[in-house]
Amino acid sequence: MELKIINYELTVCKVSKFSDIDVDTDFYFIGKTDEELSLVCRSEDTPQNTIERDDGWRGFRIQGVLDFSLIGILSKLSGILAEHKIGIFAVSTYNTDYILVKEENFERALDALTSEGYTIV
């Protein structure tokens, strides 16, 4: 399985309203629940008026379109990283999954996954 590196630093944050988010940028995830409005975006695109923010994330995505019948892909990846004491922040889209790790763990994460047979592109 191939994993594609996302080549920029990411920020995970909470914002108070949608109008704070620049939806014209090329990479972001928005999550809204009854408790919060969360945003993952390129660090340089982080809104000024965040409620909370956590910078210093790097990420990769599982290449290709994952069929909904596939089971355990995210579990396997997160399990490998957990064995190496690397925490994750996962985001899923219709097509695939993205895994974010803190910058200081990024190379260790890639090494761990490579040693388990994943290809990094």
C-alpha cells in the first residue's frame, strides 16, 4: 500500500464560525458537531481568530480510492504507530484516509511504516 506525504505543515484548531475559514485554499478539513467547529489546514492558512490551535503537524494520505468494504486499514496503520509510541490525528474523506503526526515524530512514523512494508511516495 502506498502512502503519499503531504508536503506542508498543518494546524489543528477550533474556530467560532465558518466565516473565519478561507474555503478557497487548496487543503482543509472542517468538522462540525454540536460541541465544536474544528479545522485542519495548512499552518499558513490558519485563521487569525482561532479559539484553540495546535501547530506542528505533518501528514500523509493512503493513495487511491478506498472501497467502503475494506476493513482495518486505518486500524493497521494506527496500530503500527501506536507500537512505536506515536500519536495520530486521523481524518477521513469519501475517498481515503489521512493520518497526521506531530512534526517531531514524522520521520520515525515513516520509518516504522516503511519497515512494515508500506511504500512512501
